[in-house]
Amino acid sequence: MSSFSSSSLSSSKTLFDSSTYYSKTQSPDIIFPASVVLNRRNCRRNCFRGVGLVRACSEAVAVDDRTVEGVRETKREKGKVLKVGLVCGGPSAERGISLNSARSVLDHIQGDDLHVSCYYIDPNLNAYAISSAQVYSNTPADFDFKLESVAQGFDTLTEFAEHLAASVDIVFPVIHGRFGEDGGIQGSELDESGLSRWFLDNQLDVNSGKVVVKPTRAGSSIGVTVAYGVADSLHKVREIISEGIDDKVIVEIFLEGGKEFTAIVLDVGSEFDCQPVVFLPTEVELQSSVVYHTPPRFPLDVTEKIREGASILFKRLGLRDFARIDGWFLPPSASITSSETNDFGRTESGIVLFTDINLISGMEQTSFLFQQASKVGFSHSNILRTIIQRACLRFPSLASYCNESNGSPRKSKSSKFGKQTSGNEGVRKVFVIFGGDTSERQVSLMSGTNVWLNLQVSGDVEVTPCLLAPGNDINSRTVWSLPYSLVLRHTTEEVIDACTEALEPVRAALTSHLRKQVMEELASGLKSHNWFTGFDISDEQPIKFTLENWIKLAKEVQATVFIAVHGGIGEDGTLQSLLEDEGVPFTGPGFSASKICMDKVATSLAVKHLTNLGVLTINKEVKRKEDLLNSSKSDVWHEVVSKLQCETVCIKPARDGCSTGVARLCCAEDLGVYVKALEDCLPRIPPNSFAKAHGLIEMPVPPPELLIFEPFIETDDITINVSKSGNQNEGLLWKGSSRWVEITVGVIGKRGSMRSLMPSVTVKESGDILSLEEKFQGGTGINLTPPPLTIMSTEALMKCKERIELIANTLELEGFSRIDAFVNVDSGEVLVIEVNTVPGMTPSTVLIHQALAEEPPMYPHTFFRTLLDLGSQRF
């Protein structure tokens, strides 16, 4: 039977980690918002907590520090490579995010002195040892269905814990949210009267009082919702429990008029001596989108109080290695309930409250951990290795690793922008450009960030990230060269705002002051550790150029430009033409091939003569936007379906990226909805706006002048039974008899000798058209690489690859590109959809999956370096 927890009627916030709940009485100096905890039943299982500690679930024997230590003493010899066990997945809704975090960690800690073994916990709490290649999957659904056939499974979590103790030196868990809780609400009875008393005690109206309802163990965002009154709160609680997100739920007062913040805490002490240092906190500004400011735009006394309070919490709660602590800054006039008598969080400028502690902070490339670490001198690799090495100090048998110089981080190869390489013999300049003004600009930011971080591993290149800002006049468009910390943002608009903010004198002076203060605190603790070789990110300012001057500078310093601008001038040949005119080498196809491939009609015409060789094209009808706006939608519809001889059509911009504005239309009414979106310049069409279900459709802004109508190609439905854990045949469900499926294929090489990577079968989750998120963003979309034999025979696959190469060489592609097509799984015939000359290069892009399927596998560092070298050799 459900009941309130022991602190249910207390007005204090209940803090928690994976295995223990802390009430206010254990941390009396900190102010928390009033809260109450509701739970389905009192069942709790141990899980991973911090770096280095291995725990198993209730049926397993716990493996604590001393058990692991005993194993180490018999195995480790001084000077051996440190073995790290990277554990991801889990049953929570954030397991896709966990996979993204694991991928990021793997990218930045792997090295000659450190070996990473990867492990995955599936939704049913089954543990598997997986290959590092699987970590680069787009989503767990890519491999959940075939785990038993491609990974080493463990019969019990006890066996898994014993394996970890015997096989790795230290565990790095990146499981977000709950772990080890059962789902379901059978027999759940929630205490309505107790919750009503809590509302009254905290001066909240039982019918309309505004509160926040959130899972206790589901991470910082999953399942968090606002409720009004007791009845609505209980309804939201039941939803969280019934959806299996968690079976213990917090209800807390909604903080009006406040500003949210988050702060990373790093322990720089020795062994079990805790010495927490709080980085520069981040203000989370809620606008139409979320915007981050590091340091926060708070009065100095408030920032200092946040850092002081987070440090106290870290110590009092017995945390270790690192953590993320969230809270709110409220104005002085904010109403705090009478039971909150503590004055610690009060300042002249307002009140500081702490709300959440995240023991395993998100570790995606632009996460708070890396944003804040970069502000105080740490690269991704440096901060992660510092965390690992700090954890090693708790184990005497690992002390030899901490004392060796080979534990030092890889040095960042970003440098002051535009300096000549003459003083740095043998080091090449690389400018990575991303951004732009198309609907794919945010994906472009993700691509450019990923390329930049991966290329930094090479010791003979210096990489500068550069953002192309929106604009009309080509040569006078702005390009920002970016310091390390300003790249780590979620939108291009946020990057540009951060550049402007960084150049504001008062803001720059405050940031410099706080940065120096935090770095001195860090240095005082880290200087005693032999493995710490210093900070590797300098404090630089962004620099603003015109595109014309930026290209001239690239020529002057003999830089290679890595193009990651999707759509617009980055893909239609404009940027390529400007670089060719100045003799600046760049990645990807040249002007002519880019221009042809950007125009989907021109692409079809260029390969139309290959029909007899098994390369087919789709019939197209082109319409002007103005004609669509001014014509009867019914007349246009009947004309199009008559000419194309089809019942449903695919509409897309004639010249734009691969996902933007692509929709399936089933009737004249659908066409009317689409044309209305064009007329109103909508940035997106909401899900399920058409007759047939679909996901969110990003639209080009401004609307395209030309649009293409094509027959909608009916392919067979391939779905994945993610609840099964058998072999591929059991996990894949095939529906249909057309024998055509959709594929996407990367091609790589020099002009005239392009070769096909391993094709991927694409599985659509949100409708008939792959969304922008499914194509590029981690946690969505499913790709089967290589196509399972149950889908396509080896012979048909080889014929498909031959035809893809024929297409690439006919179009005179070079460097790398991606070809989207339909393929007949029996004959290997290919029906071309489109060619993308600047394909997605995000951490989970399908190109990485395909590169990893090569023999030998090409990991991201090698893959992007190969693409860079192909670009550098073009002249």
C-alpha cells in the first residue's frame, strides 16, 4: 500500500541519490522548497553511485569498494593500462540520453593509457557487455532486439557485478534516472488526506494551488509536470507511476518569479578527504526556447551563495567525485512558508533555494558538465580524466596509475584564431564552419561541434570552430570564430547571443574575475596530484569576420575548411565556389556537383540514363509556390495525381536539405494545409496535421519558390519488437509484399573512385517520412546497419553498393556524401530519392554507424580525419 514517506508532512525538500533519501534535518543550513513524497510501495534497490563504486540490484551480492579493492590487489601491476567499465542504458525514459552520454564519454577518455569496456542495462534490467561500436547507435532500439545474438549477456546482475569486479579497475556509470524499480500500479492507494494537509500547511489552495509533480528517480526532466490542486496532483502522480517512470513521486511548491540555475561540483581532495569546488553556475533562462548563461546574470553575492551552498551540500550528503546541483534564485519579496526559518540562502539580492541533486549529470557534448568545465580551463577529455583519476585515489592499488604522467589528458588543439603556423612546424590549420540560416542550422551546429571535437584528437592539426550567422548579402555575411566554451550551446541563436554577451565589457570582466577565482580554488587542490598537468582551455574572446575576409584568412594561413553547413549556401555550391575561387581546400564535393545535387530535379536528370544499369529515378512534377497559393487546391491535386498516376504524393522543396518540408499528402485537404503553411511562413507543421499520422515537420524559412511533387513510394513496413530479446528474426517484423525498403548510404573517396559504405535500412517511428530528429539527433530514429540477412541477401547488398557507387561517380562526388534511396531487396535495384553533399555529422549520424561497419572499423576520430585528409588533397 502506498503511503507518504517519513518526511511526507515536513515542509522540507526531500533530497535523494540512488539508494538514500535525505531530509532537511541532515542538512540544516540549506533552504529547500516545501515538498511531499508519494510512493507506490517501499521497495528500493541499490544501483551505481558515483565513479568507481559497483553495486548490484537486490538479488545480487553488493560489490562495494573493499570487494573491488581485494580483486585489484591480486591483479594490478604498476604501469598497466587503466581499465574503465562504462555502464549505460537502464529502465528509465532517459536511457536514450544515457546512450548519448556514454558515446560522449567514450569519445573523450579512450587513449593508450586507458581502455574502455562498454556495458548496457536493458529496460528489463538484463546486463550485457557490448562493443564500443554499439555505443554509437542512434538509439537503444537500434540493437535492443538483437542483443542476445551480438552481445555477451549475464544471467544475473550478481554475475554482472562479479564480472566487473574481475575485469575492470573502475566503473564509470552513465545511467540517468531510476535503476532497479519495478513498474505498474497494481493495488496503489495514494494518501489524499495527507496531501491535502500538506497543501494547507504550506498555504496552498487544495483546489487550485500550483505545484510541481516529478519522479524522484527519473533524472532532471523526464515526467516533470505542473499540477493545480490536490486532485490534479494525484492524477499526475498516477500518470507517472502508471507509465513506469517511477513509483516514488515528489510534489513540491511551484516557485513563482524565480530564475533557475545549475552548478557542477568537482571534488579535488585526496583519497577520502572531500574538497569540493563549485564551477561557475549556469542560469537557465526560459524563453520561447531555453537559453543558458554561464556565469549567471545574478548579483555577485547570489552567485557566491550558490557556490557556497552547493559545496556544503556536496560535503554534508557524502557525495564524491562530481555532481550537478540545481536550484532557484528568488527575489527578496518571494513568499517562503513560515516553516522555512533558516537564513542561509537569504541575501540582500534575494533567496537561493536548492531543489535537485544529479549524481550522474548528463554528459552529452554540450551538457552542463562540459559547458561549465570549459569556462574554468577543462577540455572534455581533461575533466573526464580528472574525475576518473580522482576516483582512483580511493583505491590504493590504483595509486600507481594516478602517479604516472601518462595519465595526463590529451591537449586541446584549438588555438588563437588566424595565427600563422610558421612557429608550429608540421601543424595544419583547420576551420570547421557550421550554422547558417536554414531549418537545419541546429543540426549543423551539432555536426560542426562533433567534427571539431573529434578532429582535436589529431596531434598535427589545430582546429578552429566557426559559426556562419544568418544574412542576405553573401560576402558580407558574418562568421564568428569561437572559443571552446562558446561552441557548447544548443542553438545557433544562443551561440550568437553568447558571442555578443562575451564582448560586453562589464560582463567580460565579471566572467574573468569569477573564472580566475574558481581556477585558483581548483589549482589549490589539484596541484598536489602528480597526474594533473594543468588546464588546457585558455580564456579567449570570439572574433567577428565577414565571410569574404574569413575566406581570405583561411587562404593566408593555408587552412582546410571542413564544411558542416547543411542546406543553403553550404550545400548549394555557393560556399564551395567562393572557396574554389581563392584556392582554399575544403571537404565534400565541389561547386558543380553540389549545385546539381541540391536541385532534386537536376539530380534525377543527371542519372536518368542509368536505368538499364539498375538505377531508377522517381517521376517529378514541379510547381511554383505562387501558383500553388493562387490556384484551386482541388484542381492542383487532381492535376498532380493524374500526371504522376498515383493516389498519394510526396511534396518537398526543390532545393533544400534532405528532411526540410518533406510531407506525404493523401488528399486535396492535405495540400491545402501544406500550402497554408507556406503562405503563413510557418517554421514547422505540427504532428498529425494531415490525413495520415505523422511527426513534426520542419519547414524552410523563407518558403521555397519551387516545390516538387512525387508519387509516394509504398515500401514494406519493417518494425522492431523492442520488447523481445531474441535473435534478429524474432525481433524484426516485416509487413508488406512490395520488396522495397528505404536505405541511406554514405559514399567516400576521391572523384571518380568513390566507394560505398555499408547501407543502412531506415526504420521510421513517427510516420511515413523520416523527421529531422530521426535522421540526425541522438535518441530518435532507428537504423539497421548492415541490413540483416532476413531483409536483404548478401548478393543483393553487393549489387546495391555497386549501383550506389555508380551514382556517386556519375554525379562526380568527392570527399564524402550521403545517398538516400529505395532498394529492391531481391534484385538490388536502386531508386534514387536524393543526394546530400553535406550530410549530417552528429554524434549519432548513420555515417558513423556505417564507418564502424567497415573492416577494420573506422571510429569517429579516424573517420573525420579521413574526410579532412580527402579535402586537404583536393588541390
